[in-house]
Amino acid sequence: MSVILYSRDECHLCDETRALLSQLLDQRQRGGLPTSRLVERDITSRAEWEDAFRDTIPVVEVAGRRLELATSAPRIQRLLTEALDRTTLRAE
């Protein structure tokens, strides 16, 4: 499972969310919590992504859960907790 960041070049909010995601995933790893790798998708590389996310980037997606305008650390943390922890519990 991956944490997907939909973004585009020259998007300062995307840059901030990328850094925040890296920090939050690193904190989870250091704390022994389930984590995942970060995969970035440039919305300009596919017309369907650009149509879907043009007005809502940065978008973070994990385990089928999606957070649009993902700029709030608490909201992103909650998404990671809900998606990564619950997915791990179901797998056990």
C-alpha cells in the first residue's frame, strides 16, 4: 500500500504537504506504527487526474480514502491513522 500525493509543479501547497507527509510518515516509523512509502503523481501527466484534481490539490490518498486540499497536519494525521492502522488490523 502506498500513500499517494496528487500534485503539480510550482504548487507551494503541494510542496508543504509533501514535506508534512514525509515528516508524519517518519514519525510513524520511529514510533513503530504502520507506515507506507510516499508516491507522488503529477496531475498534469494524465488528463483524468488533471480534470479530477485541478482545483483540489494537494490530494492525499491512502487505502481508497482520499483527502482533498490536504494542507492541515491534523487532518492528514487522522487520514494516515485511520487508513494505515485499520488496514493493518484487518490484515492480522
